[in-house]
Amino acid sequence: MAAYPILSARGVRKIYRTGAQEVEALRGIDLDVDAGELLMVMGPSGNGKTTMLNCLSGLDDIDGGSVLVDGEEIHLMPDARRTEHRARRMGFIFQSFNLIPVFTASENVELPLLVNGVNGREARYRAKAMLRIVGLGDRAGHRPTELSGGEQQRVAIARALVARPALVWADEPTGNLDSQTAEEVFQLLLDVHRSGQTLIIVTHDRTIGARGDRLVQVRDGRITAQGPPAQVLAEHFR
Amino acid sequence: MRLLILLLATPLLVIAALTVFDFAFRPTFRRLAVRNVRRRKGEAVLVVLGSLLGTAIITSSFVVGDTLNASIRDEARTRLGPIDETILVAQPDGLPAVLARLTATPIPDIDGLLPALTAPVSAATVDAPGRQRLAEPNAAMSEVDFNAARGFGRDPAATGFAAAGPTPSGTEAVINQDLADDLHLGVGDQVEAYLYGTRVAFSVRGVVPRLGVAGFRTQGDDQHARNLFVAPGTLVRLAAAATAGTARPPSALVFVSNVGGVFDGARATPPVFRELRARTAGLNAELFQSKQDVLDRAKEVGDRFATLFGLVGAFTVIAGVLLLVNIVVMLAEERKAELGMLRALGFKRNHLVRAFGLEGNLYAIVAASLGAVAGVGVGRVVVKATEAIFASGNRDLSLRFAVRPVSLVIGFLIGLAICMLTVWGASVRIGRLNVIRAIRDLPEPESSHRRDRLALGVAGVLLGVVAAVVGIAGRSPIPALIGPPIALWSLVPLVGRLVAHRLAVSVPCLLALTWGVAAFSVLPSVFDGSDVSVFLAQGVVLVFTSVWLVVTNDDGFHLIAERLSASGRGLAARLALANPLAKRFRTALLLGMYSLVVFVLVFLASFADVFQAQAPRVAREASAGYDVVLDVNPSSPLTADDVVHQAGVAAVAPLVQARPQYQLQGSTGLAQQQTLTGFDESLLERGTPVLAHRDRRFASDSDAWRAVLRDPALAIVPGGLLSRGGGPSRTTVAVGALITVIDPASGRRHDVTVVATTDEADYVRSGMFVAATTVPTLISRSAQSRFYIAAAPGTDPTQLARRLQGDLLVNGAKADTFRTLVDQSLSRQNDFLRLLQGYLALGLVIGIAGLGVVMVRAVRERRREIGMLRAIGFSSRVVRTAFLLEAAFIAGQGVAIGMALGLITSFSVISHSSILGGESLPFTVPWTALAALAAASLSASLLAVYAPAAQASRIKPAVALRIAD
């Protein structure tokens, strides 16, 4: 598969303002991500990992720089267009699952399909199929509060993947899980990667960070190191 | 009642004491409460606003009562002043004998006697170029010694004659302000008076205020007293020259002033009245407790209006309570993890309840204080509207806005009690949460309180059965109405163990609904004469049951939502339905708020529609085939021949009228003075007034009327003959009742048997019908002063009435068509219903504001969900639309439930029950009112929710998720 940058960020800056106080969370991020790449992002807490994910995915606005996804500058798009673009091209997985509590597992999973205009029956069929893939075929009718943490995260992964987005963002996807469940969930993500989808994972976990194609270190709002995970871990995470 | 107050007051006092104790000595509770209030000031304001409306409504009902009471009491000052008792002497030449008896020896407790002569007149302005002639048929010409009047009661300012100058002489007249206003007269103008078949002109020498003796009313049935004071001797001279032999001579009056001021003097009325009766015995004099009657009526009407508005307002208060519960439940759910953590840190359940209760009570105190003040404003608006309604009819009453401090205090305390009890009730529920489930935000399992529910179920069934049996056996409508539904609701947890939940809820609820709607028809003997409180209970029963039924069976909306979203275009609808369908308790509270208020509004609108639609029928049924009612001045009477020879008149039925007192046998109520009408065969020549009920021995209405003509011991009366003071009828006279007719002059008593009843409302104010020949045996003073007139073919009755009134001005003629009289009466009735609807609409404001408050909190509560939806591609437009649709779904469902219940219940009551005096009226759907109500409530709901919906759509996904994570 020919590698081309699915995401290209240049000089991305983000400033948080609280009253008169300003905190520069991102101080010029330059990053290219190739299609089909498994990119790991690591760094100390509060140094800008999640902010980077939000800004590069278009969830949050930026104060400077540019972000191209599939060659399109997402921050120049109006909100509605950017939202539509996000629906078509991206999937998201968060540490705290963020499932809609009043929907069942399959209703949660079919949401991205419905928002992309997939027929309701087709969406339900594909959602259930996706839930079977993540091992929750028998839990499709349950609400989030009736599922364990691991099961909820599987539902979140199914939701992120069901529309087959080109780019999947995962922010600490195993942070709330025990080690065994975390490994199971990570294996699911590896399966995603193997199927050709681009995956960007923010994590604290060295063992997970070590298993990407590339590892990026974020410190003080900047990318301070990137390269093969083993090398970056050895040189910058002791 | 005292026991009830004690039962309510005890927990309230315990809560209040705990609140004070915790605030003073439990710094942790205080800190938690105060800081949570301060943390979100905007929402605190919303909570207070939502809560204060209930107190405002309660306080305003007291304010309306205070105002009515004060206004009518004020009549004691403006219409009576120093007059405490009045003695009416039928013949002026009997006056010296009466005065001699009264002054023979001093009467204890009185400080003045004032003789006067009076006669009814028509007054008019004189013809003058360029000036429209004005006439007033209901005026009085009186003679009184002005110097004596000023000294009467030892307070000249209270008599109205303080600046009146000397007694008029010659053709001078002093008029009072009411007459001056009506005829646009001033000092120096000429005024003409028509009486005893002649016209007399006077020059206005002065205008006195409508106050005290100068404001005493002897004519008309409104609140105006149009008096023309003339030189002594005028009336006797004119009466002596009377052209009609049947003219009633002037009446002699003796005003009596008790020791004490305008209001305090009435305390001495009982002994003074006994003494006056003893001294006037055998002198053909009628005695009246003028001041005490006004004060009694003031209290009665004030209390009745306060009760009526209080009960109607209770629907709004219940809506307010539901909102408060909703707010507290949302607050608790939002802080569930925080509360669970406090439990984990060592807070006991009662600590949690008290900390949460303390915060709620801070809101309650502020809300009740502001609500009491706002209630004065609401009361003012209601009083203004009431005044406009009174002013539109003949019985206008100028309202004097009044608020007693005690009303404010009581309104505040009731509002505070409701808020506190609601908050603490919800807090107790919160205190039962499981620590782990709270921290992890997990739902409570279904089975957690199963045993409690079973016990409550058994107790409820027993309570319901007992209430039903006691209510039905004792003909007590409220227990009879609510007993069966309580038993049926309580069955739910019991049968829920055996059958599916949906079935366990649906069947009892359907049965309870059927009972709630049909009870009035099934047991008319229990529900006859039901007052507003019964309808309040019915509204609560029906709404509670319907809402429970609907929220249990609303899964069908899931299918609709799925169908909607199948195309990808109905995503907003799907999101909109998800939360209301998932959070049924909250949805039920919101639905209850809307349904309850809309139910009553539709109920009132249906009645207004039905009443208005009855006008042609009612007029036709009362008219006996005649078209116009003509009333003339008894001092310038007419014969039937005089009337029948007027142009455009085809036929005339003369009626004799008088004002005796009536007492219903077996009733403890006081005797009431009402109209007596004597009729002859001519009334029955063109048809008969239609009867509502008649004795079974008569085959037709005509038979009943003719029986009364033949038998002096029989009478026909309107069902509401003995209801007085406005508002709903309290005493209904039934066929077979025995009524004692008392002649006020002689005190003679005659019993008559009611063989039939006419329309309860008595739109043409005929009072009791007896044979004309019977009237003199019942009462000494009567006159042929009313005529039913049939218009000649081709003559417009309205034009005829107008012409008769102008042509017969000299006779003080007042002519109206039957239709006009009925329309006027129904119009006032409907205006009053509209006023109640307006008052009740405040409940809808609570519902709409409540929905807005709930949505504001929902946006906060669902921030994380909104962030996630936005992250996966839901546009801001879809999010905004979803919130608007959610509001529309709840409001629409609530309005639909309320409307359906309102229509079904009003149909049942109007068509099948005997609650409306036994009349089965044709039901009409008030489409216009329904459309207006639906449009107003839905658009206002969307408007109230637009701001939070827009706020939700503006939430940045990253911000929401960052906060969440």
C-alpha cells in the first residue's frame, strides 16, 4: 500500500484563555500521518496530548497553523462542513467511553451510520454485525449502564469503526480498564489497523506505546521526539 | 380541620427546626448548601423563579378575597355611613306613629333616628339645543331634613351632607354624585323627574357625594344609588295628584344609627334590632339590619372568592410542586456521584437528607418571600380583570384593592410549607441511594424496595376501599371519587408480581380513568352539587392516571423514532425522543404539569362554549312565547291595556312583583330577600316557560303552571333561588321543597310547596312564581310592575324594546328582549370563566417555564453526550432541533392528554350528569379555544426552550469532552 499523508499539520498553536490568563497548550505542532499508519502519542499528563488530538481532528479550534486531512484544510471549513467531514472520515474512542446512556449498545453503534445517511435497517444490521466483531453480539440490546467497563469500551470501538472511517482517534482507550481487558481492547484496535485504517492512539501505557508503527512524544505543547517506538521509548521515556 | 393543620404543621415545624439547627450548628451542611447555591447562580435563580410562582398564586387568591371583602365592606361606608338599621313604613301617614313609638323612651345603644320619604322616579335631563337628552329609569326622589341628616350618627362627614347646605325648597334639588355622573349634571342644570304620571322639573342646587345617607340605595339592582333630594312635601303632593289609582305611595323610612362608628356600630345590631321590632310591632313596618347585612355579605363573598380562586389556583400550585420535585430530582441526579462520595466519606443518610434539604430550604425561603410579594401583583391583575367583568354588567362593583398583612404572611407560610415538604420529600428519596451505585452512576435496581412497595400496595387498597365505601354511603363526593382510583393504583405493585408490568399498570389505570370520568353519571346522588374542590380532585386523579398510563405505554414512540431515522433525516427526532422515553419519572412530572393545567382550561372552555351556545334556547324557554320584558316604576305603574296599545305590541302578560323573604324549611340558612312574581292565565296563552324539573303528577309543564294558578299553596322557583352573593350555587331548591315566604312588613309567614323548578340561573330575575291572586295573601306591598310583551308580526323585538323604553320614560320603563337579558347574564358568566382561565393559565406559565428550566439543566447534564454526538458528526442544527423537538414532544403530549381528559370529562358532566341542575345540555367542542390553547402552549414552550437548545448546539465537542474526561 502506497503511503501518503492522510493528515498533515503545520505550526498548530492552541491557547486556552481563562479571564486574563492565557495558557499556550500547543506551541507549533508539525506532524504528518500516513494512511494506514498506527501512530502512538505519549507524554506526561497536562502537556497537550489530548489537546493535540482535539485540534488535529477538528474537534477544537486552533489559534494558528493548518491541519490538512485528505488534503483539505479542516479549520477553514465552516462548522457544518467540518462536522460532515468528521462524520465521513473519522472515528473517535475516548477513555470514558462517552456512550449515549439512553441508547442501547446497537443504537449507539448505528449513530455514525445514520448520520452518514445509511438506511435505518441497514444501519441496525451493520451495527449488530460490528458488535459481533467486538464480541458483544449478545449484548446489543443492553444500555451502557448494564455493561461492564470493558464492554462499554468495545461498544465505543464498534461505534468508532462501524462507518469504516479512514482515520480513528483514540484517547487513552484502555485507561479505565484492567490489564487483561485493556489487552483485549488493544487487540481489537490492532485488528482495525491491520484492516488498513489509520489509527492515532494517545496513551500513557508504555507497553501499548511500544506497539505502534511510530511513537510521538509531546511535552510542553511541542512534539519533542518521534520515531520508532523502541528508540523513542529508550531515549525519551526512562 | 385542626387535626389536619396539626398533622401538616408538625413535620413542617420539625423540618424548620432542623433547618435552623443545621444552619447554625452544622458548618459542613451549611457550607455544602450555601456553596452549591453560589456555584451556579443562574440556575439558582431559575429554581427560585420556578418555585415562587406557587406562592404567588396562593397569595393572590387571598388578595382577591381581601379586595372583595374590603370593597363590599366599603359599601357600608358609601351606601350607609351611620345607618345601621332601616325601618320601612309602607304608608307615609304611618310614619308619625312609628316615630312616636321609637322616641317614647330612649333606646339603648342608638345615637340617632332620621326619618325620610322616598319614591322611585325616572330622572332625565331637559331638552336643550345641541345637547343629547339623557335618562335614568332607576332613580329615587327623597325628602330628608338636611340639618337632621348632618347630625345623624354624630359624624357629619359620614352622612354625605356635610357641605350640602340647607334643605331644598321650592323647585330646588340636591342630587348625589351617581345621578350627576349618569346624567352629566352639574350645579345650575335642570333635571326632570317622572313619577305619579307627571313630569316635574328641578334646578340642581348642589351635588353631594355618594356617601352615607346621601348614598342610600332604594332603587335598581346595581351598586349605584341615584338620589334626588327635594323640598319636604313634594312627594306627598305629587302622590296625591297621581293619575293611576294603583300607584304605590311614597315609602317612609326611618334610619337608625347605633352607638359607635361606621363599622363598629353594627355590633349593637342584635339588641337594637330586637328592641326596634318590639316597638314597631303592629305598625306595618319592615325592619332591615342594613349594616350587618352588608358586612355579612362582604365576609361571605370575600371568603367565597378567596376559596374559589384558591381552589382554581391549587391546580397551578400542584403544577409548581411537580416542577419543584423535578428540579430537586435533577439536582440530585447531577450530584449523584458527589452525594455518593459524601456517603463514602462517612455521611449518614440523614446527614445527606439534611444537607440537601438545607440547600432546598434556602431556595424555599427566598422563593416563598418573593412569591408572597409577587402574589400581590398577580392579585392586582386579577382584581383589575374582575372589576372589568363587574363593570360590564349592571351589577358593577367598584373594587377597592386591599391586602391584609395576614394574607401575605399566610401565603408566605403555605408557599414555604409546600416548598419545604417537597424538597424534604425528594431529599429523603435521595438519602436512600446506594454508595457504589451513586459513585458509578448506575441505576437503582427494580427490586430494591419491593417489600416497601408491597406493603404500600396493601395499605393503599384498604385505604381506597374504605374511602370509596364511606364516600358513597355518606354521599361525600371526594372520598367517593378518589377511593376507587387509590385502590386500583395500589393494586399495581401487587399484581405486578404476577403479570407483565405493562399489563399490571394499564388495566388498573384504565379502570381508574373510566371511574374518574364516569363517576358523576354513575352516582349522581353523590356528586350533585359538587363544588370546585371535587373537580380539583377529579383533575388530579385523571391526570395522574393518564400520565402513568401513557409513560408506561409510550414504547410505540420508539418505533416512530426508528422509522423517522431510517431515512437518515429523522435523527433529531430520534434523539429528541430518547431522553423522555428513557427518563420516565421526569417525563411524567413534566407531563403532569402540562396535562393538569390544560385539563382544567379545556374543561372551563367547554363550559363557556356550552353556556354561550345555550343563549337562544334559554331565552326561548324562559320567554313563554313573548319577546320583551318591560319593567316599570311602581310609583308610575301601567295597566296591561296601556301596554298592549303601544305600537308594535301584539300581546301582553302582566306580572305582579314584590320582595318578600324566603326561608327553605329544613335549612339553617338565614332568610333571604328575593323577587316574587305573580302571574295569571295570560302568561300561559302563548306557551309556557320551560321547566327544568316538575312534580311527577303533572304530565306537562303547562299542567304544572296551571296547578300553581289554581292552588295558592304551590309555587315554581328557579333552582338557585336561595343562592346569593355570586359564584357557584350553594343551595339548590328541589321539587317538593317547602319554602316559607315572610312578609317583611308584618312578619307573616306562609308555606308554599315547590312543584317545579325553572332554569337555575333565573336569567330574567323572576324569582318565585305564584298566582297573581296569591301575591296579596303573601305580602302587603306589591305592584304590577312587569310585563312580558309579544312583538307584533314584522316588528323587531330589539327595536320594540328600545322604543318602549323611550316612550314610557315617564313610567320609568326599562325594556329588554329576553335574548338580551340572557346574553348579558351569560356574558358575565363567561367573562368570569375566562377570568378563571386566565388565572389558571399562570399554571401553564409554570409548566412552560418549568420545561425551560428542565431543559437548561438537561443541556448541562447531557454536555458529554452532546460533545460525543458532535464528535461523531451530528451537526449543531441537529442538536438544536433535537432539543426543540424534545420540548415539543413533552409539551405536545401533555397538552394532548389534558385536552383529551378535559373534553371527555366535560362531555360526561355536560351531557350525562345532573350536576348542572339536572339539565342535559348538548355538548360542543370548543375548537377555537382548543386551537388557541394548543398553539399558545406549544409555541411558548418552544420559545422557552429555544435558548437552552441554542446553547446546546453551540457546545464545542472538544470542550464538552474535555470537561467530561
